[in-house]
Amino acid sequence: MTTVTALEVHDVRFPTSRELAGSDAMNPAPDYSAAYTVLRTDGEPEAGYALVFTTGRGTDVQCAAVAALAPYVVGRDVAELCADLGGLYRRLTGDPQLRWLGPEKGVMHMAIGAVVNATWDLAARRAGKPLWRFIADLSPRQLVDCVDWRYLSDALTPDDALELLERAEPGRAARAAELERVGYPAYTTSPGWLGYSDEKLVRLCGEAVAEGYRLIKLKVGRSVDDDVRRLGLARGAVGPEVRIAVDANQRWDVGEAVPWIEALAPFDLAWVEEPTSPDDVLGHAAIRRRVTVPVSTGEHTPNRVVFKQLLQAGAVDLIQVDAVRVGGVNENLAILLLALRFGVPVYPHAGGVGLCELVQHLAMADYVAISGLMEDRAIEFVDHLHENFVAPAVVAHGRYRAPHAAGMSAEMKPASVAAHTFRGVAVAPAPGELR
Amino acid sequence: MTTVTALEVHDVRFPTSRELAGSDAMNPAPDYSAAYTVLRTDGEPEAGYALVFTTGRGTDVQCAAVAALAPYVVGRDVAELCADLGGLYRRLTGDPQLRWLGPEKGVMHMAIGAVVNATWDLAARRAGKPLWRFIADLSPRQLVDCVDWRYLSDALTPDDALELLERAEPGRAARAAELERVGYPAYTTSPGWLGYSDEKLVRLCGEAVAEGYRLIKLKVGRSVDDDVRRLGLARGAVGPEVRIAVDANQRWDVGEAVPWIEALAPFDLAWVEEPTSPDDVLGHAAIRRRVTVPVSTGEHTPNRVVFKQLLQAGAVDLIQVDAVRVGGVNENLAILLLALRFGVPVYPHAGGVGLCELVQHLAMADYVAISGLMEDRAIEFVDHLHENFVAPAVVAHGRYRAPHAAGMSAEMKPASVAAHTFRGVAVAPAPGELR
């Protein structure tokens, strides 16, 4: 029997604020960081890996939250944990005492996501498969059983979901082969950070097109005049065929968003992302009714219940999913099923530290086993910090290659962890009573 | 000059699960706890006090989050901090790195609430006033300046709020005198915990009426037959004149809630509280459209943006506010103003550890300086753990007495803190760079 022997959490911080990569209207100088989570075992595979992406300060708080979950996994039988990933997720989100600290949102929920994702990574490694394939090899019934259906039944029931998944089942093998052959579309945010000069913007836009991207994204929201000027430069640099999305990072109130977005509409935008508070379902719906640009949000959407409402309210034309914001793979399966049910395309959020590595698996599993769709979809790509990962995401000619290494691709190089550890390793308490 | 010398955070836990006080459909065995927060100074007053209420496990995580905010207050001039409470609140919620961990929700947001509330406590102590009076003595303009108006302008603008507050200004003195004379209505949840026997329920219902309560609340949601039986017993015990509310603590999906609530409707209920997920604005609205019992929520509502939507969507007949769930006094001022704007009464959430002590000040300030209303309002009261506070809330004849002691009443007795400290004192790092 292989047992989980420890839950390690590392406070890893990269000094990205020095170069303004990652700068946007609400995050002027992030230090891209992670609560890097390792589930050690006494057998093979030797560990499962995951992380919570953070932007500097507070990473220690996020680490403390992950460490608090040790009693749920340390000392447990790996085979049992991996055989009931839905049960683990529901035990963690349902802990009647920890639940008070959310429920299902913020630091505690992201910590649950890390432990859940690390266990999926472990399960996929045990099976010798990349996570996207491990998920896509589960039966429709197994996938349905991974989801916590509470609060969803007014939009989607387990039976509805089972039907959707069974409909996609016959095409799985062909789509997996297609994915291996052509990869999955990527788009890039690298040219568009708010802190970059006009010259750098134009140069990076040209490079993105040369590298094969068909969609780029620019940060907006500091000044409408700046945005119009920068979009003009970008549109000139990429030509009329390449799509341009913009991201306001929660900058506006509803009334402010509408004229600002309409001022940018002539640049033929693919979408405007996070126009207002990520909690404001009705605000997104009001904005969407009044603008001609498609509206999107999701990277800060705290859980499946808020995604459900965004879809029910017709608040969005598309959504972002994030691998580490919600309660792990299980909750993202629910969100992907909801998006399919409402016919809304998913453009996964990535960048940061390791987000490309993790989220690619969800998009690819969605294509193979859930929506069956890869058209009008693309995974965000930002080209930094990948060198810190053992099996980094690979994007070539504007497409993510399907990963082959077993697991969720979250494992970092030990040397990177050591070099960027902020305050040593926080090792969780020994297993024992939940108290 | 008086300076903040330290931010102390104590992990304080009471073993309430042994007696099933506090048991409900989602929280079968809470250990009422607190991240007890003390802002020490080198002068007079010697400290400001606040807390985040928790239910056992994870209190250490909550303490770590409070400690992470030390650089914002330690080493600062107390007079300056107290002169710009709106600025402190906006600096804390706007920290571009910590913001990623919410934004404005969960562990990090409640930590901000504790630091903000401790600073209000300090400010009220400096002025020698109980917090309710300290707030009610601020000018309409000062009150407006305490609020973060971002994301609210589609429902309420600062100018609208100023007008509401100015309208209430002339009656302040008379209402303060009235409050001193008659106190503020209370209701009690003490009889209705789900873990209590029928006999204990009936006995406590009778005692509540004898003590002068005109409104009691019962936990429901474990089984509809149990609920019908218990409500029958309760209605029999209190008679037809005393109002009965029920609280489902997030137990149901939308479709499940409707017939369950209608099965309880014959008992003439004052409201049904938390019928479903606290994040489900549209779910509450759907339930409200289909039942005859007034619908309510709020104790887990993470921030003003979600309260705004509950009101915009017509999802609730009344709301609960909680003193420690959101970003402190400032955000609760926004919520009270929104409730007034939409004409929705506020029945503050209390119980737990210290929640009665803290929230009474908000309700009383609302009566004196904001809504001017005390009819169709009552503050929850649960009669336990008050003995741990230096100036406990006092309820007599079914009404809260207006507190006279300076501050927000959050200070705990040192002996109580010492006796119930779970893992010693977490003292925050020394002031310095925000990193």
C-alpha cells in the first residue's frame, strides 16, 4: 500500500514586478508567485503536484490554508484517494468548520483546489497518463460523479450532464488523435501589458503574428485615449485578420464601462474581459445588453454557482476558466458542463506561474470528452516563467501541443523552488484528528 | 504622537460542539472560535479590538491573514489612521497583490474587516464614545467618504447617499435619546438549534416568550417532517402573536427549496433565511417568486457587490448584515445605505463569538443616522459566550440596551483569551516594506 506521507507547501515568489510583465489596470506591479503544493508518498509515483497562483504578498496566507488541509490527505491510502476524487473534493468543500471561511470562495477554496489538483496529478501519474487523457478516459458516469451537484440543479442536473457526456463518447478516440496531431489553439497576452511602451507593443504584436497567433489580447482601462491609441497601433501591426481581445481587469462601474467599451468597438474586438467586478453577474448582464463587443469574465469567478448565474443571466458571450481559482479539476468539470449546456465557448485563463501548464489539460479534456469542440476556443498563453517547470507547456505556430508527460504538468524544478522560496518550506502538521 | 506598536492575533476556540449549541443543517458541530485581533498602541487608548468569528478548524489560517496586514497599521500614527478610516479601508481592499486572494471575499476580506473594525474601535475609544454614537456623530459627508463606491453606482451614487443621510440628520438627537430609553429590538435563536430535543425546544420557546421576545428563529432543513413537527411545537409554545423565522443555512437547491418552504408556510413564518447558496442571487430571486414566505440572506454574503445584486434582483424581502464577514464598518455602511435605498429592512446576524457585541453598534447607528427606522427590525441574540467579553451585550425584556462603554465592545477578558487560546499568540511581523 502506498500512503501519502506529507503535504508540503512552498512560498515561491518571482520578482516579475521589476519588468512590468503582468501589469494591468488593477495589478500595476505583481510579483508572480505560488503556494506550491506537493503531496509526498512512500511509493510510486513519489508525489503529486499542484499550486495556487498568487501575485506576491499574501502567498504565506495561501500556504497556511493549504497546510490546514493536511489531515484530509496525510496518512491516507493513495489508491483509495485516487479511486474517489469526487469524494475527496466533497469532503474538503463540505468540512463544516472550514466551510465558514468561504464558503467555496477565496483563500480556503483555492487551497482546496490545490489539494484536489495535486491528487488528480497523482492519480494521472499512477495511470501513466497526462491529465487531459486521464480525464478523457473516465466514463460519463465517473465524470458526473466527480461533480458536486448541489446548487446546480436549476440549470443542469446529473442526468442532463450524463446525456451530454454520453453524446460525446463515440467521438473521443478520433478527437484525441486529432488533438495529438494539431494541438489546441492558443492566444497570447504577451504584447499587451499596460506597462509596456508603444514601441514594445507594436514590436511584440508583429512577433505574435509571425509566431502564428490568430488572436492577441491587450490590457485596457487606464485611460480611454491611451486605449484607443494602443488599439490603433495593435490593429495596424496585426492587420485585419488577426482577432484582438481586450481585458479591463475589473476596472469599471457599469455606467462607466458602456461608453468606454463602445469607444473601443471600432477596432473589431473579439471580446472585452472583466469589465467590472467579478462578483457582479447583473452588472455584466447590464453591460452586455448595452454594448456591441462580446462580454467575458471568469478568472476571478469564485465558484460554479457564480458561473451558473453568469450563464443563466445571459451576462457573457464566452467565459474564462482558471485551473486554480476554484475547487480543482472537479469544479472545473462542472463549469465546463455548464458552459456546454448554455452553448457558451470557453477561453481558458492562463499566464501567471504555471497556469498555462495546468489549464491546458482542462481545455483538452473538454475537447476530447465533454464539448467535443475546438473551434471558437483558445487557451491564453504568456511566455514567461515556463523554464521553472519540469514539463513546460509547449506552444508552437500558435497552438498548444498536447502534453505527453504523466500528470497535470504542475511539477516545478527543485532548483527553481529553492532559488525562489520566500520564507522556507511550510510543512503541514502531522496527520491526526481534524482539530 | 501615539503609534500602533503591534498587531496581535489570537487563535481562540471554545468547545461548543460538545453541547450542540450552534448546530444547524450545514454546521452540525461547530466549535465557536475567533481570530481575535488587538491593535496595540504606545498611548491612550492602549488598544483597539476586533475579531473574525470562525467555527473551529481554520482559525489559524484566519489568524495568518490578519497578521499579513500588519504593515498597513504597525508603526502608523493613531491620529492619522483614525482621521481617515475610509482611506485605510480602501488601501487594504485595494492592495494590488493581496487583492488577488479575493478579491473582496473569504479569508483575506474578513481579515481586512478585522483590522478595519479594530481601527474603528480605537477611534471610538479615543473619542470616548460607544461605536454606534461615534458613527452617528459623523457628518453625512464623512459617512459617504467612508464607503468604497466602486461597483455601486448603478444602484446608488455618493450623491444619492448624501441626500439620504442629510434627510436623516435632523432627527438624530431625538432618535439617540429614544434608543437610550427603550433599546433596540432583539430576537432569539437560542431555542431553535437543530441538535436540540423536542422537549428542550418547547421549554426554551416558553422561556423566550417569558423573557419578552416577540420573534424567535428555528433552524430547519434536515427533514421536512421534523421541521413541520418542530414548528408545530414551537407555534404551540409561543402562541399566535410571537413571530417565528426559520433558517435553512444554505441547505437546498432552488427546486428543493420551494415545496419545502411551502410545507412550512402554514406556521405563519416571519422569513426563511439562507434557503440556498449565499452566492446564488438568481436562485434566491427564483425561490422568492415561487413561495409565500419572505426570503432572506446575508450572513455569508461576501461583499457589497453581492448585496447590491440581491436588492437589484428583488431576491430578498429583508437582509442580514454581519459585523465581521465583510470589510468592516465601512462596507457595512455601504450595505445599510443600499438596503435603505431599496426599502429593505435589516435584521442583523449575531450569535457566535462576539457577533452580538459588534453588530449591535451597526444597527443602532443605522437607526440614529441612516435609516431612522427601528420598526420591522431586530438584532439576533444568542445567549452564550458573552461572559468572555469586557462589556458584553445586554438584552433585557427582548431588547438590546444601547451600550455606553467606548468602542465596538469586541474586547475580550484576558483570562478568557488565555484559557481558550488554541496555539499561542501569532504576533505579526514588524512593520516595514510591504513585501
